Amino acid sequence: MSVKVEDRPIEQVREQVIDQLIYNYSHGVISVEAFERRLDKAMDAKDNSVLLTLIEDLTLNTDKQYKAEKQSQFTPNYSAQQNSDDDITLRSILGSNERSGQWVVPKNIYLNNYMGSVVLDFTDAIFTHQNVTIHVNCIFGSDEIYVPEHVNVVSKMFCILSTLENKSVTLNKRQGPTIHIEGKAILGSVEVKVKRTIKEKFISFANDLKAQLGVINK
């Protein structure tokens, strides 16, 4: 016997609803305006029954090809061949330092920042470990850490007159690596965020699928 919809985890139901919205939009069933409107409601919904009303008139269901495309877009960029055991240290003293682009992520990363700024961007990075630790030493400085949507973030920071903001998104992250943030910040700031909002990610993915299918909404 199937579980009643009201008793199912809401994030599981939300994911399925968003998948069906993306799939029907990419096949030209609903307009871009309707897709974005329903997507906003799906992301804000607090009740499973509300979520289901957003797809009650949509008949197309996701298939294996859709699931494979989604898997490639929303799962970590792993590479066993490029395994890196060398720690990375970014230092900034009254200046700035940045690590971005496609780079291999080691197990340990050290951010030493004194009255400067450090940007650590994991958006296009290649993960080789399931658990990565960022050791922060931020004094009178600012650290910005960009993470992909599929990455889990756990903070154990010690802050003195400082701020730590975690703006990473809530997604189903079963296969995602975990970034642990440890260390201290004194009169500084540490911010964790994504470059693109999750809505922008969903819309981009939907438009890519639509382009592949050659569908044009009238």
C-alpha cells in the first residue's frame, strides 16, 4: 500500500513536482511564463497537497533519459584519476587571493586572511574526496566560498565579533560531498553561497532540454 501524500517527506515531493514541471515545459506543454510561475510556487510551498496541484493538469511523466540528464547536471564532478593529496593554502595580507575555475579539490584547504579578502570557488572544481575540510583563519578580513548546489556544508566555526552566513541551497544531496568549515574569524566575515540561484539552475536545465528537443513554445 502506497504512503499517503501528506505523510511523504515534502522535499521528496517537491523534487518530483519540479521534475515534472521541467519535463512538461521542455516538451512544450506549458509556456515559459506558466513554468516560472509554477516553479516559484513549488519552491515556496510548505504543504504536499499544494505541490501536487501544480502538476495535476500535466500528463507527461519523466523518463530514463530525463533522469540521466538531470544526474549529469546536478551531481558532483568526481574524478578518481585526478586525485590530489596536496593541501592548498590561500593567503591574503592587506590584499586579495582567489582560487576558481576547474581545479582539483584536496582533502584540506587552508585560508589565512589578515585584513584582506579570499574567494574560494568550488563551482567548476573537481571533487576527489567525499569529505573536504576548509581551515579558516580570518582576522579583519572577508572570505567568500562558492559551492555547487549538490554540496553539503557543515560549519564548526568559532566567531568573535564576526559573521558566518551559509546561503547554500537545500536540495536532495544524497551523492554530494560534504565541505566542513572549521577555524576562527575575528572581526571578519565568512560567507558560503552559490553563484546561481537554484531557480536559475532549474530554468537553465529546462531550457537546455528544450533546445535539445527542438521545441518552440507558441
